[in-house]
Amino acid sequence: MNSTDFGPLLVSYEDVAAAAQRIAGQAIRTPVMTSTTVDARTGAKVFFKCENFQRMGAFKFRGAYNALSLLTPEEAKRGVLAYSSGNHAQAVALAGRLLGVKAAIVMPMDAPPVKVEATRGYGAEVILYDKHTADRETFARKIAAERGLALIPPFDHPHVVAGQGTAAKELIEEVGQLDYLLVCCGGGGLLSGCAIAANALSPNCKSIGVEPELGDDATRSFRTKTLQSCHNPETIADGARTHSMGKVTFPLVMAYVADMLTVNDAELLRTMFWLWERMKIVVEPTGALAAAALLEGKLDAKGKRVGVIVSGGNVDLDWAAKQRVSTQ
Ligand SMILES: *Cc1c(COP(=O)(O)O)cnc(C)c1O
């Protein structure tokens, strides 16, 4: 195992390749889309890896399925617990159902009912907690300990990171060598996994993380080489509101990522609607981060081959329609 000043590197390309074998036939090999309009606008050759078409609508299924596949038989028998009100909840619920592992998901009482129902629909037990009286992580850890359940974190786990990296592995195997790979960043699970894959399969490719301006903890961590955090950032990119990277992802990001960029919420919205209207790709705000960096001119990509991970498409249409009116 390699170690760096920032901590041990707990995931290698071999782990990503092994994850690809585990998820084969279960995860969708999502389509890669191109657009002559995007190429003309950027002067680049751009490849969008569309994880909005992944099972449950986001790349999170990859990491969850890989992590649940790697439980010991005893752990699998007892079941797993995750805390999330977003895509990770549905990913763990679905992976659990497919692998015959009982999943319990801790969600705040005021989580959108559609999300609670979707998670129950995949067969998971939803445990609601009052976020005014209990800290989510403390609450989740207490229940996991009481019931002997394995905790599946949304990003800071080697098996989760390895699973997420399969998205970039598939992209590069399909389209060939890249100059840049743009990946959104919340806690850095998708970014670090994809950067590991790119480093192995397209060694000259620069992996670049993209964050919302209001939740730029990973960008500040990258620049200062010290783990930074931010608290409840009010960005519309709800998948990237994480407080900070983790012990697993921070050293991997420092080792494999070439740069970090930020986009503001107005740029994000513009890109989200542009992807819907021009490319017919339904993306959620967080899913549009990487594309926004490119389309809003944060990166000079002229003459380059650029991969863009579109991370997910679970967007509330009522909410989106209101945003549309307010930006007209
Ligand atoms: C979770 C999520 C992210 C952020 O992923 P990290 O691994 O935490 O960086 C980005 N986009 C979508 C759609 C997500 O669900």
C-alpha cells in the first residue's frame, strides 16, 4: 500500500477493475453521448458519460453494489445501514434488494415524501429521525451498533470509491485516450475513483474536480493541502453539500487529481437547462457541475479530448419548473 503525506492510498486501479467485474450485468453500462454543438462551442471533442441513465438514476449504484458484494457472509446476514436523504439511500436500498441483504436507511423526518417512498419501494426499512433533537451520524451509529448492522458510507470507503471509478473505466475503454476528465465533487468518492481509473488507462489525462462555489471545501482543501470543511452550504447542487472530503478520499484526490474548479449556482442552472433542451439529457443540479465547468468556459479545452461525467438525473420537476421561470 502506498502512503503519502496526506494519508494512505487505500484504493488502486486493481480494485476498480475488480469492482467492474462485480457490477457487470447488474449496473447499466451507461451511454456516452456527444454533441456537435458542444464541440463547436468549446473547440474540443467532448464525451458525456451519462450516469443519469444508471439504475436508480445516479452513479451511486456502482459503489453501493460493490460495497455490499464485499460484505462477509456474517455481515450480509445481519444487514446494512446507511444515512442519506439523497441518491445513496436508493443505491443502498436497491443493491440490498438485488443481493438479498436487508438495508435500513436513516432519513430526517422532513425528507421529501417521494424520496422516502422511493427508498421503501426498493425494499429498504426507512428509520426517521428528528434532526432538531438528534445528530444524524450519532443516531445512525447507535442504531447500527444496537442491531449489529454494517454502516455503508456514501463516499468515504475504499469499496465505494472503487465502485464509482468504474464509470471512468467504461468511458475511457469506449472512447479512448482523453486529455481532460471533468468530474463533480461532493465528498470526492466519484472524483477519486474516476481519477484512479483515468491515471491507469489514459496516463496523460488530467482529472479535474468541479464543485459548487458555495460548497468549495474540496477546492480549498486541494489548494491548501489541508482538509477543509464547510457547513450546510446553500447551493442548489444538493449532492455536493457534503461537509468535507474524508480520510479515504482526501489522500486519493491529492494523489490523482490535477486541479479543482468551481461554478456558481446561476451557471449550474443555465447548464442544467441547456443539457435538457439541447442534448435531451435530464440531469439534476449536481449532475450538471462537470458540464458547467466546460460550457461556462472555466477550462480552455480547445483541440482537446474531454470526458465529462454526468453524475445523476434525480431532479424534482416542480422545483425545476419554478427555477426556469425565475431565470427567464
Ligand atoms: C453523491 C452525488 C455526487 C457527489 O459524489 P461524491 O462521491 O460524494 O463526491 C454527485 N452527483 C450526484 C448525482 C450524486 O448523487
